Amino acid sequence: MISSSNKSTSSGTTSENKAALGRRTFLKSASLASLSAAAIYASSCTDHNGNPIPDGTVDLGSGDVGILNYAYALEQLEAAFYTQIVATPYSGITSQELTVMTDLKNHEVAHRDFFKTAISAAAPSLVIPSLEVNFSAIDFTSRASVLATAKAFENLGVAAYNGAGKFLKTPVYLLLAGKIVSVEARHAAIISTLLEGFNGQFTGGQVDANGLDKAMTFAEVLPIAQTFIKTKISGVNLPK
């Protein structure tokens, strides 16, 4: 909402400037800009055996760029999901639940836009396009369907970041991944609480006997995500 107050407008502008400065500082400190975009692009058009990626398939790429595109794809999926929930709230949604869903939407949109900005600034020819989602299996009028899907998405996101982190070569990207995965874990906890109540299951069954959250490989995550993404995506060039 736009306020007619000059003071409020000034404060909002200052906050936006600080956010923009933070993004510029991050991009300046990252080392992706020093990579050879041409070399990465050549590898992203073929698989590990040199075979062409099928037409119509979006290849995520390789190295740190590929991992950032991987995260960007998942954030696109989550942002689209929560945007749909807020636009068409499920039947019986409470004001508290709508507030939670709006917060989650804002976080995921911020994550999505941040990754797009980061990759576009460092290697503009390698950023993947906007993906077309497929939510036909979700009943957005049903609280149970929406929350169950939200739980699955958030747990998948946490496990995806946990599994991808070890492959990142640029320290600032590893720091970024750690900051984002912690937010995704907070999302997973609140969704589990909304879905199951305070019955000790706020972790969603994702924490093992050692108190550690699950980690999943690229090969495990992408087929699950692909179920909800109409655009075909390939991760064959991601680190092994």
C-alpha cells in the first residue's frame, strides 16, 4: 500500500535502497563474474557424454551457476505456489493463516528474485527462464491439500539445499545457501504446526536420530519438483 505521508515514503525508499545495496554488495563480492561464460554455456548445451540436451528442455548448467539455477528453479516453484494461495485462499482460511501464507509468499518471491538478479549479473547468458508450473494436482480450495503440498515443498526445499551445499565452491554462495535454508526450515516448521498442531511433529519427520535434517541429491529432488513444473528441466550437468 502506498502511503501519502512523505515520511513513510522516505522510510520505504531508504529500506529499498538498503536492500538494493545489499544485493549489489553480494554480487560484487561473488566470484562468478570471473568465470568464463562461454565455456560454461558450451557445457550446458550438452550432457556429461557430450549429447545435446533435448529441445524444449531447460538445462540448469554446471558448477556454482548450475547450483544457483537449481535453487532458482525451486524458488520459482514455491513463489508461484504461495502466490496462488494468497490470490485464491482456501475455504475456511483464518486471518492468522492468511498472514502466514502472505509472509511465506513474500519470502519465496524475494528468494526467487534474488537468485535471478545474482545469476543475471554474474552470467546473464546462463540464467534459466521463468518456468511454467503445473498445479493441476493441487486443490487450492482445500486446506488439507494446500497445507500438505506446502509441507512437501518446504521439506523438499530444505533437503535440496542441504544436499547441494557441499558442492558450492564460492564461500559467499555457501553463506547465502545457509541463510536461505534456515528460512525454508522455519517455513516447514510453521506449516507442520498448522497442519498437525502441537503434537511434537513440527519437524515434519525430517530430523534423524542425530538431530540432523535430511539431505537429498539433485537426482532425488528434480523428479519430484518436475511433477509440478510443466517446463522440462535437466540437471545432468550438475556436480556429482
